[in-house]
Amino acid sequence: MTVLNPARTVAELKELRALTGDEDGAQRVAWTDMWAQARAWLRAKLEELPVEVETDEAGNMWATLRGASERALLIGGHIDSVPNGGWLDGCLNLLAGLEVLRRLAAEGTPPVTVRLVDWADEEGARFGRSLLGSSAFSGTIDPEELLELRDRAGVALPDALAAHGVDLRAAPGARRQQANAAAYLELHIEQGPVLEDMGLPMGVVLGTFGVERHRITWRGQAAHSGSTPMHKRRDALAGAAKLALHIRDIARETGDGAVCTSGGVVCRPGIVTSVVETAEQLLDQRHLDGGKLAAMLDAARRAGERFAAEERIAVGWDRIWRIDPIPFHPELIELADAAVREVCGASHRLPSGPLHDAAEVARAGIPTVMLFVQSLRGISHNKIEDTLEEHLQLSVRALDRLADKAMAWIGGGR
Ligand SMILES: [Zn+2]
């Protein structure tokens, strides 16, 4: 007999929506009064359990259920939302985790310590810095880089944090929370269409994509649209256009979830009476496999050289940003897959396009895995974000099963 009550999770999600949302959606932007109110609501529920609740140097809120061993299983989520956000992003993770804590506490002392964490400012909606609390935990934050960030009203990030009792310069102290962490689990809505297209309620996340972002500058020659014969032209846009089409083949041929996007082209002089002299093109490429990502970039570069020669134009590449793929733990992926199969009958493994707090935890070297539950229409960061209630309930059961498997795995001396 178990006290796990997934219907209660759905009811609590609705309670939170009523408390912190309006006709435009969820309004729990981090470092606002509404966010603090949402946290106080969560804290009150946690305090009904035999757990210790604390807030760390970066504003992350932790609830710790002491186990027979100090080695700890972490379960995470984020109660903050984007403005006009959905009712599930981030808070499903927490409320499902709360239900798991309730079940474990009712059964007595768990074999390992279990800690639920509400990461501070996952979304970065107000100051543009995502994963703030989890990057303080992982040790990848540099407070000096954030001192000048301001919101639209001109409020500086350090002042907004201070209003909620957080000293930005002390935030890296949250690293101490890594002590005894043996595994990290996160349940999240998919925020994409893959599981819905496959008719599956849930899947297991293999990791987060590596990303390569470049600005490609094509240089031809401006020339009169009326007097320049076609064979005399050196048209910079022709190179960008050929590449924009070719990257679709590169992604298709690479497979395994590969995506390539030509996000925009700016042409100069950009008038109807001139051949394009320069075309600045933005390219985003993503893959879960670092080698395949590098190969996709190489293929795009080689194609660019070819198109430049064909069009008698020049091409130059500048990297805007890159991040390595962050793979999740292979043994935890197996356990997660088993948990999803037991609860839903079938599972699917997929990469995550968006970054999540789980990526920061994995970067810290803590074995990590995520579960995805289907998103209707693949829509998120929008008030129409939704998931079937039966799928939400399955997701609570799957997280609960996975927590037991992960505790046994930790207890096995890992
Ligand atoms: Zn989220």
C-alpha cells in the first residue's frame, strides 16, 4: 500500500495556477513578489513533512529527508516561470517530487537521503541569465559577469536578488550543496512535438544538445540591377541562399535528431536596384554527439567554400557561441527507461533541444537523467501549454519508480 497520490499533484498544479496566474498565464517570474509567494506556498507544503528546508547562497530552496545513508538522491525543478507562462513548466517537476517525498516519508527512513531542490531563476526571463541557481551549484557562474545586468525597468540584477535575501557575490557558495550528491533526477514537460507524434506519454532524455552558432559573411559586388548581365554578377545572397538549402540535407543525412537552422540573412545594400554586395547569415547547428556536431560544421564550411567558388564571391566564418553536448548518465538512462516502461508500457529515448537545470548538474559530474512527459501540440512558454491529466499522473508514477531504482543504484555502492 502506498500513499503516492498523483491526482493530488494535478490538483496542486491547479492550486498553484489559481494562486500565481492570471488570464494571460503563469506570472511567477524569478525575483518578483509572485515568485516569492509561490515559493512560500511550496514551503508550507514541504513543512508538513519531516524534512529540513533551507535556502542556499544562490537562492535555491532545498528540502532534505534524511535517510539511512548520507549519500543523497536529488530531485529538482523550478517554480519560476516566464511572463505569461504555462501551468506545468518547472513546477510539475517540483510537485511530482513533493509527492515522492510524501510517499517516502510515510514509509519511514529511506535507504539514502532524498533532497528536493527548487532552483532559483531557471528561466532568466527578467535579466536574460538562465540557469542562475543551478549554475551556482555547478560552479559555472561568475558573479562579476552579472553585476551589470538590468531588467527593462532598469533594476540591476544584484539589487533584485538582494530584495530576496541573496547576495550575488556569495552565490558560488551554493557549490557546497554538491556534498554527498550521488544522483539527480528531473521530470519535465517535453516542450516539443516528438512524443505526441509517436503517441507516447513519456520518454527518457539522453542529454542536451551541443550547439555551434556562427555568423557567415558572404561578400560579392554591388552592381546595377538593370545594367549587369546575369553571367557578370557576383551575388552575395546566392551563396547564403545555397547554404540555407544545403544545411537541410546536412541535418537530414546526419540524423539522430540533428538540426541546422539559418536563422536570418541581412543583405546590403538591400535595395531592389542592386545586386547584393554582402549577406550576413546566422547559422545554428545542434547535435547530441560532439563528433557529429563537428562533422556537420565541417560539412557546412566545405559547402560554403564550394558555393563561394561557384558564385565568385568570398565567404568568412565567425563563431558566435558554442557549447558541448551534455550527455546524461548511461546507467540512469537504463533505469529511467525501465521506470517509464513499467508505468506507460513503452518508452522512447530522445535528446533535449532546450537546456535545463539538469544540464548544469550533469556538468558538475553528478550522474543525471531526465524524464519527459508529452506536451500537447509541442507548445510551451505560453498559456496554452498543456499535457493530458492522465499523462501528468503517469509522470508522477514514473518519477516515483525511478526514485526507488535510483536509491537502490546509489545504495549499491556507487
Ligand atoms: Zn523548465
